[in-house]
Amino acid sequence: FMYHHYWFYDESEPIRGGPTLATPLIKMLEDGHPNVPFALNWVAIKWTNTWSGNVGPDFVFKEAGVLQKQYFPKEMNDTKINEHYNWLRQFFHHPNYIKVDGKPILMLYQRKPGAMLVLNRLKELAMQDGFPGMYYVCGLSKG
């Protein structure tokens, strides 16, 4: 099973930085349900207002139609990447997490050039954490 994983590197909105909509993932770790093999799909794109609903009356768009921008660190040693890995590792070490040759699978929803530096650093951190690396899969979504 593939779970969407949302992590924003947003310095202008610290409350929005880090994991977003993560409660179902945390609950799955806590209660063990569903008890199925799983992996994460990092949806590293900006959120846009493309549905037919409306945002709350107090919400102010900083950019027309964009709910949340996605930023990527510019340096490999950015501590925000370490924070991201430290959050991911609880899933990577779960016995049901899908691995290929011992490497945790992490899918990238859509290829974004800025994400490559993050993925390279996540691989280094995974190796420091005892994994032989990371196994990346990239989606071909439009957007």
C-alpha cells in the first residue's frame, strides 16, 4: 500500500513546515492497522486550489490559487533535511515497510529538480542509519 506523505520545507510558514496531514500515518504506527506492507510517496509539490470547494474566510492566498508552496533546501547540510529523515525513519524501521534489497522505498510523486538534493541527503542519512541506501521511484504525474 502506498501512503501519500506531505513534507513542506517552508521557512515563511514554520507551522506548515514538516509533516502535513500525517495523523493517519501516525495512527497506523500506533495501532498497527491496516497490517499491510506499505511505503511512502512524497508529494513534494505546491498545493493549489483546484477542487470545487472554498477555503476558509480568513485564508489569504500569497499567490493566486496556491494554498501552500513547496520549497527545497539549497544545501546538503540543511538541518531541515535531517528533521525530515528523523521523521521518516520511524516508518523505514517498521517491519511492514517495503524495502528492495534492504533499501526503504520512497516514491516521489513528481520529479522536481529541487528534490534531488533532498533525496541525495536522505540516502546518506539512511546509510548512516544502517540501511544500504534508499530505493527511489518517481511518479509521472502532470502538474
